[in-house]
Amino acid sequence: MKRLILLLLVVVVLAATYQERRVLFAYLFVLQSGGAPPELRTYASDPGITWLDDYYTVDQIGPGTYAIGEPRYHQLNFNYLITGTERAVVFDAGPGVRDIRPVVEQLTDLPITFIPSHFHYDHVGGQVSFEDIAVVDLPFLRERARGGLLQPTWSEHLGEAEGFAQPQWRVSSWLEVGSEIDLGGRRLTVVYTPGHTTDSISLWDASNALLFSGDYLYPGYLYGFLPNSSMGDYLRSSERLLGVIADDAIVLGAHGVQPLTTPRLSAEDLRQLKLGLEALRDGEIEGTGTY
């Protein structure tokens, strides 16, 4: 009984402020997840889908652009291989149930740079096996990097939910916000898009009108209530993106709602997100959901 009372007091104290409530929610999320990934899904064969093995699918979006899907993983992750004539970028690497590197190397023989859209466990592959790793250049990340080594914090990673330890990376290069990544005949602009997390970025491919949005925008429910999330940042990022992308842009997100279909949205979806966030801010509509 005393232990129960003590636990209740801890909960009350943790719930005293907005930030601490979000941390408490994250801890409850981790506890209910059980510390291990759910069993992999199974699917009937589909002649329209290219399976690279018994786990990964690949969808060629266009020349040098591949969506690498993980439909058997419960979060339906999609990672992107983006190639030029000289270099390739892997944007996200999934949770690490399988190592994505051999799959990528089946699709390109170019030098590969891994770039995480953000540090959540389902995007950084547990401990990615790529030697060349580029991370967005943010002061709070630079300050933590010792000798080029960077480790996500508990709340940035949240891998304990499914038994993934916090990885440590040797950062090969820091990506300045607004800078361009030259792949050879193809350039990607680094756009800072916090909201889902404070370390989130998107990549804008102007020559092909493709926005690789990570977890900032994808079909389905968006997460803006985690320990390092911010609804205000979400709105500011929508304004920033609308000032960058083209009206005919295709938005390629990091999670799907249909297991075997690459998640595609549009600039209009981004505009609708902005309008919804403004309506929430102004009290014209109310949020719904767990938090």
C-alpha cells in the first residue's frame, strides 16, 4: 500500500508541468510496449510489388529514387535511397530489425551517406552499419558530440520501447540548415522541420519536385506530443516548407497506412496541415486523441 501511495505521488509530481507530463507519457508508452518489437506481419504475394528478400520491398519512384519499404514491421516504415551520378544518400534506415545496408548495396554501387530524418529508434536502425553518417548541424547536438561521437538521448531515441539500445555514431559531416548536398547532377536542400522532434529535417529535391519529409508529414496520425515535440514548431515548419517546395511537389513520408504502398502526399496536404495547426492555435478546433 505504501508503495502504491508513493507511486501515485510520483505520478502527481511528474504531471505538474507540461514537459514532465510528456516525459511521463513517453515512459508509459515504453512500459506498455513490452521492450520488444511485435511479431513481423505476413502478406500474400502481390505481383505489383517487388520484394528484395522476405522482409524488404522496393518501389522505384523515378530515376535514381527508391522507396525501401518494411511492410512486415508494424510501423510500416519507408526509407529512401536517393542517387546522383557520384554519390548516394540513404534517408532513414528503419528500426534495425534487419540491416538495410545489403539492400541498398543491391541498388547502387555509389558511395553511400546515411542521413537520419530524426533520431527515433524506428529510423536509425539501432546501430547503423554505414561508415559515412551525416547529421544536421544544430548547436545542442554539436555540444554533445565528443571526438565526433554522438549518442541520442533517451527521449530522442525511445528505443527501449522495443528493446533497441541507444546507438552511438561517429559523425562524418554536419549538415548546415539550408545547405545543399551535391550528389552529382542532383542537389538536395536540407530543410529544418522540427515539430515531431527538435532534431527533425526534411530533404527537398527541387529538380524532381520531391520532398522527403521523414516523420514530419505522412499519411495517418502525426505525433506532436512526445518529449521533444512541439505544436508551435510544427506550425512554423509548415510555413517554412511551403516557402521552399513547389506547388506540384510530391511528399514522401516515412510511414505508410497501406503496407505495400509508398506513402505519397502533396503540397496541398501540407497546406491543409498548416490550416489545421492554425485553427488549433486559435481555438477554432480542439485536438483529439490520447494526449
